[in-house]
Amino acid sequence: MKLVASESLSRLAALHCSACGTEYSAFDLQRVSACCNVPLVADYDLHEPLSRAVIDQADTSMWRYGALLPLLHEENKVTLGEGLTPLLRLPRLAARYDLANLLLKDEGQNPTGSFKARGLSMAVSKAKELGIEGCIIPTAGNAGVALAAYCARGGLKAVVVMPRHTPAAFKEECYWYGAEVELVDGLISDCGARVRQRNANGALLDISTLKEPYRLEGKKTMGYEIAEQLGWTLPDVLLYPAGGGTGLIGIWKAFQEMKQLGWLAPEVKLPRMVAVQAENCCPLLETYEGRQSNCHAYQGRATLANGLAVPHPLGEAMMLRVLHESNGTVVSVSEEGMLAGMRDLGQHEGLFVAPEGGAVWTAARQLLATGEIQPHENILLLNTGNGQKYMDNVAGRARG
Ligand SMILES: *Cc1c(COP(=O)(O)O)cnc(C)c1O
Ligand SMILES: [Zn+2]
């Protein structure tokens, strides 16, 4: 289906190959780039000035940045009110660890309990706009739940393929949204193989991380919100739990766009981006530190932070680029470290975060210990999910 951008608020202009830059139409259905078989990235027309007044202040969701989002026609929007999550100060933890300024953006407050809501709201809206009738996704849990919810909301069929060991709450929620769920022995990469086999005829749109260009556009709204919520300044360092990496790549993309738009003053420095991984599955760390040339043969294991159990991220090269461009780094956290981080955020700040969020706080402490983060810096943690869905695995572990 060919789309027409006329009369749309969106400045969407084209897509480009993330490896070689070849341009693709943003007005036809696209998956990965035909030239290099890597993710496609959306470009906007940012030459005409666009003031911050285009932000729709009456809209308290991520859709307030509509001009910089890819949806062309309002009637295709599939929303449950995702985004504009609170940016909380953590004064008690900061005092306890002698830190000047510690912040946490709480993505656990999104519909369906994780930041996957942003990406799936956008991807399902675009699928609807492109005339798609059904979607399929391999998932470690949260993305499947979000796909199921947004497909139900938009009237699309949803097929979710997830590891059999995923905590029950994730599977159950998919059933309640009416999705078809298939369980697979293994990790998300095995689910991905099953999706390719099952969808060989291409009847459904494969919404795998970075295999279509629009989940990234949903995730980038976190970057716009962080800047807006900080009065158009940015933290010194931002820690993000990286699995497939759409958040890391998306937030960095938002920062670049805002620089280009002049929404961030030239003197505003972009933060160092820190990717946080699980010791049980840290392909990015292994590549970053030169122990492998890429993640293709990496063997990952299951982790409490199931969102981080992504052994072969398609966006590895894009993540590495963000780490290099931002002068950032990647660290891994043990299973016990995730629980310790969850305890700290729960007992000192009243936040019941996902193990991924616990990992991010423990990673910050690890980097403070090595001096890679300084106590006087502005530190921003991203908690990507709500702890409640992980109850099967964390129940009884509130004491160390
Ligand atoms: C999916 C997920 C992640 C990883 O997100 P990517 O965008 O794939 O890097 C982190 N935390 C939670 C809770 C998730 O569900
Ligand atoms: Zn290419």
C-alpha cells in the first residue's frame, strides 16, 4: 500500500539503510534494507525550522511529539496513553551513596508495564496505516505483551512466540489480550527462528526488534521527554539496560534530531551512554572488549532480566556506534547484583522495578567504584519495566 504524506503533521521524509545510507521510500511497506540486510532508520525533513511549540502540550503521551513521529494520519493511531512517564529524583539513594544528582525515568508506569509500549504503539499504528492485518513477534516477554495489547486495541491479529521459561504473568497477559501464544524451548533467538519458519509466506508482519523501522521511533520519544523534562538540558551520563538496543539507539537518535532542530542549545553536551547487560547474556560487552568480532556465535543463558536475554542483537553495530559516539561504555551485572539493585530502589525509594532496572542501578554503582562515573555528575537511570510481572522469579528474595 502506497501512503501519501500530504496534509499530515508528520515530517517523515524517507528511510535509510543503517549500514550504507541508501535511501528507501518511507511511504511503502519496508522491513530491513535490501542492500545490506540491516535495520532501516527513519529520516525527517528538519531543514524547515520547527519550533518547540509543535509539541502538543495538551497531549500527555509520547504522541505529543507528532511532527517528529512517522504516523501520517491520526485515524491510524493505536494508543493506550503510553509515554510521558515520570522523571523522579532519588534523594534518599543519592544521600546514601553521596551522589549530587540521581534521577530515574520510570518506564514501568507505561501501559502493559514496560517501555515496550512505546515501540509497539508506534509499530502497530504504522502497520495499521500500511494496511497490515496481523503481526508476529519473537519476544522475551514484555514486547509480546505490548504487541498483544496494541493489536487488540487496533483490531489486528497478534501471534506471540516466547520462551517456555518466561514468567507466567507475561504469558497470561497475552492470553487476556486475545493473542495466539506459542512457547519455544530456548531464548528469544530460538523464538526468532521459529517466527521465520512459521511466517515463511510473509502473511504476518514480523515486528522483531529493528526488522521494521518504527519501534525505534516509538522508543526515541524517551529522549525527547528526558530533554523536555530537564528543561532542555541533559544528564552527564545515562544508563540503559540493553537487549536488542532500540532504546539506546532511539534515545541517541532523538538527541541528534534535537541538536539539528536547535531544541538543544549548542552548549548542551550529550550524555555518555552506558549499555547495561546481564552477565548471563552480554554479547555487546564481549564484542566491545574485543573478545569476539561480533555477536553471531555468542552463547547466552537465561537471566532474571529476560529483556536482556538477547544473544544476537540485530542492532549490534548501531549500539556500538552509539557507545563510541557518546564516549560511553558497556557493563554487565550478575543475577545477585540485579536483585541487590531492586532491593535498594524498593527499600530506599519505594520503587518496585524490573530486574533490568535493578541492573541499571547496580551498574551505576560499579562505574562509581571504578571512577568511570563521578559522584558530582548528573546520573540518569532508566527503569524499563515494572517488577510485578517478574514475581515468579523474585518472590521471597526481598532480603539479601
Ligand atoms: C526489552 C526490554 C529491555 C531491552 O530493551 P531493548 O530495546 O531490546 O534493548 C530492557 N528492559 C525491559 C524490561 C525490557 O522488556
Ligand atoms: Zn545498505
